[in-house]
Amino acid sequence: MNILEEIIASKRKYVKEKKDWFAIRQFESSSFFDRECESFVKRCKEGGHTGIIAEFKRKSPSKGIINEKADILEVVSSYEKYGAAAISVLTDEIYFGGSNDDLWKAKSEVDIPVLRKDFIIDEFQVLEAKSIGADAILLIAACLSKEEVKRLAAFAKSIGLEVLLELHDEQELDHICEEADMIGINNRDLKNFGVNKDRSLKMAEKIAGGKLKIAESGITTQDDIRLFRENGFIGFLIGELFMKDPDPGKAFHEFIRLL
């Protein structure tokens, strides 16, 4: 069993356990549930910002502990202050050290769109995302069938969430559907965690022009941003680069200054 299969098995257990005791009406009673979400798509099209989706995460399976002591309120407020287009928050606890509470706090602190980054496999998690303040969700093609992507994306849209569909290789291009608002191409191979930007650029050429393209993972320099911009990408999801610094907000600010 590889790490992705292990994570998905963990998610199936999580969903089953929560469904056993958590009523859907509890999601609907959240103060976040009935609000109109902030649009990633609209913000990306408007321009006037960095295009960077700045991420908050404490650890990862490949890197271990990245920043265990970071305060989410301080970090996301700095991200917003210095020009992030949006915020991404890891909510997986076991493998990434996150929580639903992290996203709730982030959305309570910032006005820009917030992405729930997790391994979503069930409508239950989509409802949960809306209730904790997410404006958009991530769907990962590598752990979903084409039919599951379409179903979950349609459900997310029905409750006002936008959808970022993440691809890792060309075999997943057929997962792209009308319901997905943005297509993320992850530069990192989920199996060996190596980074290959050239592969991502070639994949991007095969995506229809109407879809907004987001570059994910392995972005470490201002030149990387420029390279992806030149190839039609409008958003750039970056987390580890900032989070490995003792002061992620300061690291983000410095990156933007040089950009």
C-alpha cells in the first residue's frame, strides 16, 4: 500500500465514523453554511494581485514536521496583508497536522477565498467544508474515478462551493469535467515525490483554454512563477516554501517583494 492508498483508507474510516454520529443538520446550523462564498475564479480573473494561493500546513508525509509552532491566525493574516490571492488550509490531521478548526479560524480572520485542501471522497466532506468556512474544495483525480469527480464537483457547486481539480499525470486529463472551475497541475509525483515542471507544462498544453490553470507544488523561486505565467497559468499554490520559515508571513512578504 502506497502513501496515497493509506491516506484514502484513513479517509474512508473518518467518513464512516463521523456519519455514525454527526447529523447533516449540524452542518446546516453553522454560521458559515448559508453565506455566499468568495469566488476563486472571479478573483483570479480580476487580477491586481499575486495569483499566489498561500498555504498553511504543519507537516507532510514526505517532509515530516515543517512548522509545528506556527499560529494560523498570524500566518493567514500576513498572507492576506501582503497580497495572497487566496489561502489554502490543510485539514487532514493524521498526515498533515491540520484540523477543521484551522480552516474555521482562517476564514474568520481573512476576507479572501479559502480552499479546503484535503482528500475528499464523499459528499459528507463537501458539506463539512462549507460548514467550516471553505469557499472552495480540492478534488484529487488520483484518488477518484471520473464519475466520482463529476458527482462531487456537481454537489459542491450546488451548495455554492467552487472546485479545484488536481491532476498529476496525463492519464488523469479525462477527469476534467464541466463542473470543475479550476484545474491544478501538481508538479510533484505522488509516488516518488519528485518534482517535474516540464511534465506539468506539457500537460497544460492539453487543457482547454476555458479552464483556469493552477500550478501546484515545487514552486520555489520567482522565476518559477514567471515560467508558469508565460505558459498560461493564472494561480500558484505554494506552502512549504513559506511554512518552513520560522515566520511564514515574513517569508511570504519577502518572496512577493522580490517577485
